[in-house]
Amino acid sequence: MPDFIVHWHQNAPEQVNAWEFQFQRVGSREWEWVQRVDPVDGCVDCFQATVELPRTALLVRSRSIGSVEVSQWSHDIPVHAVPEPSVTIALLIGVLWLGLLGWMIRRLS
């Protein structure tokens, strides 16, 4: 199972006793509990954990557990981020497209 590192900021960290994590698989609407979470050293009010997930995991969410209450679930965090195209590739595609368009106009004239 691959590991996924989750980073977050926690307001009033002294009021939190623990955190819970869940994941959702590709093609499923059900949330499953993460079985293993390893905390990583951080600063006083920011945190990081290594979460063990199956390869089919798509989203991760978390919530804090305090001595008095449990927080709402976080926004779903995508496990597999979609890479953004580089500026160079975008410019190259644009130049090629303009060249092709110019060639077609000359050919039709």
C-alpha cells in the first residue's frame, strides 16, 4: 500500500486529542477508515501525517477529535493530483496550431 502525506493547519491544537482519516476508492461512494496513520514532527500549529492507502484510493478526508467535540469532515483531498501542463508545452502547441492554421489559409487561397 502506498503512503500519502497529508498536511494541515489546526486552530487551537491544544484542544485536539486525535485525528481520524477516511478514504474513498475509485468508483465507490463509500468512505473507508484508514487503518494506519503515522504522525510526522511539525510545528506547534501545523501538522503532517503519513497515511497508508490502497492503490485504488481516490480521495482522503480527515477530522479532529477533541475532549468535548468532533469536528466536521475536511474537504476531500485528491490523492492523485492532475499535473498541470508547463508554459513551454502550451506555447509550443499554440505555435504549432498557428502554423497549421496559416498553412491551411495559404493552401486554400
